[in-house]
Amino acid sequence: RKEVEQDPGPFNVPEGATVAFNCTYSNSASQSFFWYRQDCRKEPKLLMSVYSSGNEDGRFTAQLNRASQYISLLIRDSKLSDSATYLCVVSAYSGAGSYQLTFGKGTKLSVIP
Amino acid sequence: EAQVTQNPRYLITVTGKKLTVTCSQNMNHEYMSWYRQDPGLGLRQIYYSMNVEVTDKGDVPEGYKVSRKEKRNFPLILESPSPNQTSLYFCASSLPPHQGGEQFFGPGTRLTVL
């Protein structure tokens, strides 16, 4: 069974803090990696894709370590609006030209004033 | 406006009464999928489709059927719903995942099976 494991959380951090989320995946043939954000009772939305060389988008930095099968997300200078659940997502070839997506269970972040 | 629509948004039904949840996207995406989300279990893929007439089982396909007769539509069918299918369901569409496609999710359908 292909697994994607995340820190269970919840993470309760003060405004302005730096917080890091980790994610490991079991399928070494995984090809694409993403972080999604989900607000309570809402649909998930893409936060950022994760590239092999690592990538940054404002206060958010994502890194990928293929050797260790590990993905991370760093949020700097946390804002109240960052409070949400963060989902790690992995895509892998599933045969016959198809690709399957596997979601981690998510890590809940609460940023406190 | 680019979007994924699902209907109904909320549904309460009884065991054994066949139902269909519709999903439609207007972005000409090849890849579509259905997920269910349950507390403590996260999002789990039910079925996915790489293109018209191509569908594959995800992690939890039992009790569900899908069809992909047109590119824009991907209905989820519960032939004989049971209480363990009470859940929050999301449909999503994207470019093929290996092309790094962002998943666009519908607003969700909250299903209760009594």
C-alpha cells in the first residue's frame, strides 16, 4: 500500500513564528509532489508544487529529498490567516498510462495572536 | 470562471436507495477524480480517470461506480448506499498529474446515509 505520512499536529504557534511540516512517502517511484491547504469544511487548494531543487513562494519554502523520500514545508513569519490544515500530496504512476494521487492525512496549524 | 461544480451539495438518504452525485468541470482537463474525506482518515481517492472512457480504482472503490462518457463530466454512483458511505465527497480535475497539474476541487458534497 502506498503511504504518505505527515506530522499529526496540531501545531499551535504564535504570530510571527516559523513552523515546519514534514511528510514522508513510501513509493520510491513517486514523481510529483505538492502541498495543499484546506480550511475547515472547505475544499483543498494548491499551496505550492514541490520541485527537486526546492522552491520558495514568499514566506513559504518547500523542499524535496528523493533519497530519503521526504518533503517539507517551511512557513516563516506566520500570520493568523495561515491557520488551516496542510496536506502533503504525492503522485505516482499506477500502470497503463494512469497516475494516482495519494494525500497525507494533513497537519493542522493554528496561529495564535 | 474556471470551476468544478458538484451536485447536490448536501444529501440525506436511506440505505439501499441508488444515488448519483454529479461533477462537471469547464477547464477541459483530462484528469478527474473523486475523493472521500473522513475524520482521522484524510482524503482518500475513490476513482480517477485519465481521460474519456478511461477509469481506474483508487484506494477505496468498493460500493462506488463512475463513468466518463464526456470529458467535462465524471458522475459518482452509489448503487446501494450504506451508512459507512456517510462522508464528505470531493470531485477534482486537473491536467495529468505527471505534468504537475494542480488539482481543482469542487465545493464538496456532504452525504448522510441513514
